[in-house]
Amino acid sequence: MPKQKSHSGAKKRFHLTGTGKVKRAKMNRRHILSKKSPKRKRGLRKTAYVSSTQEKTIKEMI
């Protein structure tokens, strides 16, 4: 059986860490930022990890 092709969109959005976790960026920081508080925007800068339920799916896509 041939190898599964990697998902181009997933490659751009997710990155694997050294321990095997999947890192992602947070949503809601593209536009309409004037109504969002500075505290909220600061929090959105940070990276987050994918939940354990979706980790396997995303690893297959990458």
C-alpha cells in the first residue's frame, strides 16, 4: 500500500515538538482587533498544544 500524502494545510499550521506534542497557533488574531482587549490579544500571541483527542489525526496529516 502506498504512503499517505501529507495535508498541505496541516503542514503550515502545526509543528511537532521534540517530545512529540503538536503545537498550534491560537485563533481570533487576524482582524477586528479593536474590540478585543490588550490582555486578550497578548494571550492570543502565545502558542498552544493540540488536544490529545485530535493529536493522532493531525500527526497522520503531517
